[in-house]
Amino acid sequence: AAITQVLESPEGQALEDTVLESLSNAVRYDQKYFDKIVASLLPLLEKLTSGKMASLLSPDYRDISDRRPLLDWQQVIRNKGIVYIGLDAMSDADVASAVGNSMFADLVSVAGHIYKFGHEGDLPAPAGKAKKPSISLHCDEFNELMGPEFIPMVNKGGGAGIEVTAYTQTWSDIEARIGNAAKAAQVTGNFNTLIMLRVREKMTAELLTSQLPEVDVYTKTLVSGFTDISNPEQGAHFTSNTQDRVSSVRMPLISTAELISLPKGQAFALLEGGKLWKIRMP
């Protein structure tokens, strides 16, 4: 009660500490209700705060004997470093998703800072005009990492120099992960380049075919025939004729069946503003 009075006082409201405010709201919950809403969260928190995972995600900053370097996105970007993160989603999908989403959220925050203040931040400005950094983010099996944090990454991250390359198997993986077809379309709609190898799902193939125009395909038909002559005085028993008829048919430039039957190592790609390319990789 005393803590609540302090937080509700003018001095307490002036603190504007969102973490403290969230903790105070959690304390006000009824104990049974609080246990219900966190029951599914506790096993995941236990995984993230115990064993080697705890020392990796929440190291003791006061331990001078721990010589492991600290990962800081700003420092990595300034030094033009390369970071590989193996989340091992096959072993524990929940932990992989939680860690991946938290790292995405942190990177989104850094992208917002870069967009407003540049990647040098408060450091002295270099000579000449500062260039926007190029941050290449490659996400394999990114449907395992999908979450609310990823949407602003692909939607607005380009303003901070972030280039996202995502790899996945099917469109259904993305939609099932997000649980909302509109949000899934929002994610895929922000990618400017699409490279599609052989797929097994028609809906996935339609991601590419639906963006292509219909074309006129000309067909030539050979028509031949003959007609009997009933008057023998004409000196012939029949007349014959042969014709080539040319007609046009409106059809898609590429069908879904062609994507489903692509040979291994071949792909179709939409590059350079939607230009269609056929790719063959050795």
C-alpha cells in the first residue's frame, strides 16, 4: 500500500518508468488470476533463466573473470561485423522463438535510433557526409522467428539501411505462425525481390504467378478437307483444301504447374522492379 501511495503521488508519476509501472500493475492483480495468466509463461521463463541459457542471455556484468565479449548491435554495425546466430529451433522451438523475437525487437529499436540519429549516434561526426549503413539480415526458416517484432523490421527497417532476406518453405508456414492472413500478407508485401525454387504448394506458387501479367499466345491450327463432286462431267471426283488458321489465347505468363514441376537448381525470380528472370544454378 505504501509503495502504491508513493507511485500515485505527483513525485512518483513524474518518474515515468514503464518497467516500474508494469511491476506495480502486476502486484495489484489478484493472486489466483495472476497465476492463471502466467501459468503458460513460467516454463518458458524457467528455460530462459536457468543453466547455460541464463548465463548467455543475462550474464553477470560484475564478474570480471568472465571475458566473453558482450553483443551490442550498435557496436557490430559500427565495426561492420558479421554475427551468426544458431537458434536450434529443432531442439527447442519455444526458446528459439523467444530468443529470436527478443533479438529482432532489440534490432528494431536500434534501427529506430539509427533512423533518427545515424549509426554514429552521439559520437563525433566523421569528415564528410555520413553514409547510411548497409545492414544485411539473412533469416533462414524465418517462419520460426515470425512475430510482431518482425513486421516493423521489414516495413520500416529500410529507412535505417536494413536489408532483410528471408528463407522459408511455404506461404502456409508464415500464415500459421502469425495466425492472421492479413498480417502475413503485410510481411510478404514489403519484400521487393522474390526468388522461388520448386515448391509443392499451389498457394505458395501463386505468390509469384499472381504478380505476372497475362499474355497473348498465338496458336496455329492446320485445317484440311475435301468435297465430293456429284457431276462426272466436271472431270474430277472431289475438291480439296488446306488452311492454316492463326488464333490468340489469353493465358498466364507462368502457371503454378510450371513452378511445381521445376527441376532441381532452377528458379523463377522477380527482380529489378518486378522483371521476371529464369535462373539456373549449378
